[in-house]
Amino acid sequence: MHRVFSSTKLLFTIIVLFIIVFSMQLAEPASATQTKLIDKGSQVFHDYAAKSDVKYSFKTYAKGKKHLKIKGYNYYYNSKKRIEKNIYLNKVSKSKIKIRYNGNFKKSQFIKTRLTLTKYYWKAYRKKLLSTNKPLKLSKVKYWAYQLQNIEKPGAVKKLAASKYDLLVIEPTQTVKDEGSFNTQKIINRLKRSKAHDGIHRKLVLAYINIGEAEDYRGYWKWSKTWVKGKSKPKDWPSYILTPDPQGWGGNYPVAYWDGRWKDIVLYGKNQKTNPYWKYRSLVDEVLKAGFDGVYLDWVEGYENPEVIKAAKKAGKNPKVEMIKFIKEIRNYARSKNPNFIIIQQNAANLAYGYSEAFYIVDGIAQESIWYDWNHKKNHDISTDQILTKEYIKYLNRYKKAGKAVFNCEYAVKKAKIAYLKSRKNGFIPYCSMKLLDRLSNTPPWNYLNKKIKVILKT
């Protein structure tokens, strides 16, 4: 009886062991099939501490529904070093995901979400993997904004940073008289850390510069402010300042922009030691120092002003040719210091008419009021003459054909819907606001451009 029991027990034990070993052998390939590659990608960012561009490459593997492994590495271009960077995501409960970095339990975080692990990865975490401090390419810009006043007010920069805009044009505030100590660089750094609409790249930030007019509120201004329209110019003013602004903007004066003294103020920074208000370099140097990605050049259409034409004729100059030369000088000077520096001209859509070189000295153009303008009685929603609208579109299409980005600023509020749709129909990148440009638009483009709205569009 004892022997039978022992033999039976031994046989039973052998059978159990056989089943366990066989099951493990079957389970091994089954487990392997559960681990599969679901994604891969790469992105390039700049490591300022290491002073190197870095390429991060990764492959994402899923093991069942609750485990993801992101196997990646950073490749440093300057040292050719390759550093492993693995990340583990585990769904630990219905509402919680644990993330470990390089497998280190001490360096981990918990994310509260009811999404499945896979949905969380594709909806949220993948953008973090691809996130870069490189700016969105100008050709990929979908939304832009233009604010020239109140940048220094509490909350203004926070709103700009939190927005979906890909490109921002703002005032370089430190160039304003009595604002020389304003920390524009700090603001630019903050905006450049904020994301564009894709959630991956950072925003582009451009500085507004008026290259066709002198402005008496800038740090370079050292003369009296007594020239009233219709009266003689004050004797202490330089000869290159020609006339009060034709649209009545106070403190703005068209200039002979080919004059070397004006170019020193805007560009070269020479002969500025006598300025009592500011340790002045040049407008472009200040923009470069602050860290802007480029410039947004206003009053390029100065060559059309009657007083400018008269002064050019007297000097034996072609005003359009001189404007093209000036922009080219700005481009060459800035790119010698920052090879990626962007040049956008505002208005003057016919600058390249007869002078195709003008297409190649800018990266884009921004035209105001193709469909909606303003006047001194009303800040917005005044329809532009249809003949002028057609002329704008004709010239802007040439910029598009030359591969340049075409932006437009419409002074439209009630008509914003139509302005956005007409702009997109023509392949332009629109922004609608009021003439003061002292805050972000209350009619942002994404409220209109991503919806199907039936409107009869007539250019």
C-alpha cells in the first residue's frame, strides 16, 4: 500500500512538472509576440549647456495593454556622443499611469488620466517625445498675431505664450525712449519656450521695426518735438527727416532712408555717442541682442510717398531701388550674426514689380487691409475698394509663386469671419484685429478656420 502510494505520488509529480515546463515553453513565444513595435520617430533640439544640436531618436514597444517601453538615445553632433534614454510607461490603475525614466524608480512620475495607456500615448505623450525647442518653419505657420502696444502690461506676455499662434510680431520695447532698461530679452525667452499650434515646435517671435519713418518716441531721438503739419521743420532736425506722417500718426516722420545717418540708426550703430537718453547701438543690433528670430519691416512703401520721391529725385536716386538695397543690407547684416534671421516686409506688395530681386531679399510679406481697413472715425470693418483689393491679390500672388509666405492683417471684427475665409481661399495667412494692435484679437483665427461655414466669397 505504501509502495503504490509512493509510485502514484511520484508519477503525479512528474506529470505536474512536465505540464509546468511545457507551459513555460509555450508561454515564451506567446510573451514575445505580445511585445511589438508600435511607433518610432526622431527630433532635433539644441542643448545650450552642451552647446550642441542633439538628435533624439526612439522606438516604442507595447507589451500587452499596460506596459510601454520607449527605447531611445540622444546623439550629440559636436562630440558624436550617444547617450541612452529609455522611458517606461505603466498603467497602474484605472486613473493612473506611472512613468519611469531610464528604468529608475526614483526618477518617476504619476499621470492622472482615465485614458487607456495606448490612447494616452498617441493623444498626449507622443507630442512630448517629439517636442523641440526648434521653431516652427515659416512655411508651416498657420496662425500669427500682431501686438505693438501694452506688451509690458501684467498678463500680456502670459496671454501671448498661452496662445496657439505660431508667429508673433511684437514691439522691441527696450528701443522706446526711457525704456532702455526694459528686459525684452526675458520676454522673448519666455515666448520662445511656448509652443506653436502643433504642440511640438516653439513659436517664432519677430520684432517690429519702422525702417521708412523716424519715430520721436524711440531711444535714438535727440531732437525737439515741435514740427506741426503745415509749418516749417524745426532747425535742429536732420535733413533726412522729410515730412509728418501722411496718415496723421503723431510722432512719425518719413525719411530719406538711403541717407547714411539713418542707416546708422537702423542698422550700423555708428555715430550714436551723443545720444543723451540711451546707450544706443542700432535697432537691428538691439533686436539681435534681445533674441528675436527676425524683423517685421514697416513703411517699406515709403518709396511711394510724394516727399520721399521728391527728395530721391533731388539726390539722383530711384526710391524703389534704394528701398530694395536697404532691405538687402538689413538682411546681409543680420544674417552675418544669425544665419536663420527672418525678414518680413509689411505692405509694398508692388515692390518687386520690375525688380524681381525684391523677392529674394525677404522671407515673406504681410499686407494690411486687403479687404477691411480703418479710418479716424472707425477702428475696423471699413471695406477696402474692390479695385485695390484685386491689385493687392495680383501682386501678392507673385510672392506666393516665388515661394514666399504671405500674411495679411485685416482690421475686421464683425466681418472677421468673412475676412478669414477670403484670406484662406486665396492662400494667405490671416489675422484680424483693430487698428491699435494693443491686445490679442477677440476673434482668433482658429475659431473660424476649422469650421465649415457657408459664406458666399467674393474677392
